Amino acid sequence: QRLIGSPVLDFSSAVLDGRTEGAVDSREKLLEFCFDYCYWSVDRADPHYASQEEVFQDLGVSVLSGASEGYNVCLFAYGQTGSGKTYTMMGTPDSMGLTPRICQVRWLINTQLSFLEIYNERVRDLLKGGEQKKKATLRVREHPEKGPYVQDLSSHVVSDCKQAIDLLEEGIANRITAATHNHDASSRSHAIFTIQYTQAILENNLPSETVSKINLVDLAGSERADPHYCRDRLTEGSNINKSLVTLGIVISALAQNSQMSSSCQSINSVASEGDGSTVGSHSSSLSGGGGGRRHCFIPYRDSVLTWLLKDSLGGNSKTIMIATVSPSASSYNETLSTLRYAAHARNIVNKPRVNEDANVRLIRELREEIDRLKSMLLSFEMQRNPSPSLSDERDGNLSEIVLQNELKVTQGRHTCLHLPV
């Protein structure tokens, strides 16, 4: 079962029955969660079965449309081990997931791909050939304008979908997997597949370029630690849980800040409509001041995953979260945790913007300002002169008379020059 929530879209009402069975919990509960879409992908014979194509039409198409408009887009799957995250994002040879379907698009100018994994809080390049290069650990840096990035991460230029699919399959083959209690080939690392392409367009007779980035994230599954596991599995599980806990803290803090911002905006709007003396002071105490509530600190750097996804989680990006849950009654606690996780994520409000060339944007803004000033000047002239047509006609006649006189003078000079002596 796949539940999709997005912090940048309006949410339709979808009621999920969270009633527990007597074998798991004797208390009777009814829990409700609201999301954009709810898919049932367990039994193919079920009339409500949701195929990969249906999921792509609902989510993948919106990802491509947002990227084509010049926005950054992020899509990531979260859930417990064995709930269908990798199946949703990558798929199988018989049933392609979202990532290969998104790769099968019309490629634009300068399309670049990169594929990395975060294993034990270390970044590895999945598209570098050679065994030694694959094990090399890359460092995460932060650009003052572009934000966090991975130093020395390989970027591959592709021209068609076949090259993109080949690189995707190469990266999947290099990804670290291991057998757990819930899954025979569980992903033991977080994987981020990035598509970056440039569009060259002509806007208002000016050449313009927009750079879009699509981050497709397949998170490692969370599960309880088992003392019977070997040391490597325990280390992997502890690092996975650490990054996922940090991701949960970041999402909760971002949701709380978004709710505080919306409440302050509503208070300010009420203050502007009515008497703002008392309400305005109350809003100032909420937004600032020593005793009022302040925005929460966002601990992005506590984990490599949240640091790399800083813009995708709470910045310049349109982000979609896919929450995958298991239909098994024994996974009730994990399912409830995942749903609460996604419910917090839907409260985040991002502020995406079109990634266009700064010089072209400046020229367009200046042209708009010139047009606005021209319209203001024209309206001012209309107020001063109620009959501009007569004035224009008079000015035109005067100009024509002056031009005729100048021609006559010129002709007279030429005639004088050619008179016989």
C-alpha cells in the first residue's frame, strides 16, 4: 500500500482505517490521515489495484511538468524495510518504477545525470568505474549560492533515454544490499538519482536558459535492531535509523515553522483590516521578542542525508513524499509511525522559484519597469491634454510644413549653384 503526500499541493480527504486487531492491541482505535492519493498495490487481482503506470501518471507527470517550467523537483519514498520503496522508485524488469519511467522522456540540451548512495553516513559515487573508485568516500560541501553539493561527484551527459537507463542500471548494480528478516535484498543505503538539464527558450525576444534539477530519492528502510545480526548489519541499521530520525526531526521542525508563519500572516491580515493597535502588538510578540515563540532551528547538518536534501525539504523545490506501508497486522506500529511521519511532511510549505539566468531576469524586470513608467507618463499626458488627437495632428502638420520648407531651401540652393554665368 502506497500513500502519497506532498507539501506543495492541496490535500484531498482520504480516510485510512487504522483499527488494530486483537492479537496486536486490545484497544479499539480509528485513526484518520489525509493525503493526496492512496494506492493499493498488494494483489493484482484486486479491482482497486494500482499499477506502476497509474502511479507515474499521477506523480511522474507532475514531476516532469514542474521541471519543464524551470523548477527544482524532489520525489522520495519512505517506509519500513520490505514495504515497497525500491519497487516504487526503481521497479523490476517486468514493472518499471518511477525513476526509469521519468528517464524515458524527450531529453533537452545539456542533460546530465549523477547517482550516489549514502552508506554509513558516507557518500559514494555509484557511476564511477573500478572497484577502488567505487569505495572512495566523497566529501559534502556547501556553496554560498547553490547550497550543499558533493565534491568530485561524476556527472554524465546523456542524449537519449537508452543512455540514461544504462547509467541507472549500472548504479543500481553497484548499490549495497543485504538480507534482513523482512527482505532478502534490502537496501542498506540511501540512493539519490539526480537529473539536471538546461532549457534554452526565447522569452520576449530575449534568449533565456532555465536549469532544472530532479532528485529521485530511495531511502533505506528502517527496522528494529536484532542482536543476532552480525556487526556490519548492526552498524548499518544504526546509521540508517540515525539519518531517518534526523530526517523526522527536520520535517517536524519545518512543519512547525510553516504553521507559525501561516498563523502570523493570518494575524497580520486581521490587524491590517481592523484596528491593528492591539492585534499588531500581539503578532509582534509571536514573531519576535524574548517571550514570544520563535522559529525552530533546523538541524540539517546532523545527517548527510538531510544536508544534501536541504533545498528539497525546506527550500527551492517542489517536493513529493511517498509513504509506503505494509498491510501486515504485525507491522502496525511501523505503519502508524510512517503515517504520522507523512502527516508532518504535508504541513511543510516550500517556496520554489524558476531557476533562470540572472541577467535575463534583470533585463526583463527593467523592461517591465520601463513599460510601467511609459504607461504612467501617458496617463499623465492624457490628464493634462484631454484631446491629444488634435495636438498630435497639429504637431504633425507643423513638422510636415517645416520639412517642406527645408526641402524648398535645399532645392533653391541647388538651383542657384547651377545658374549660367
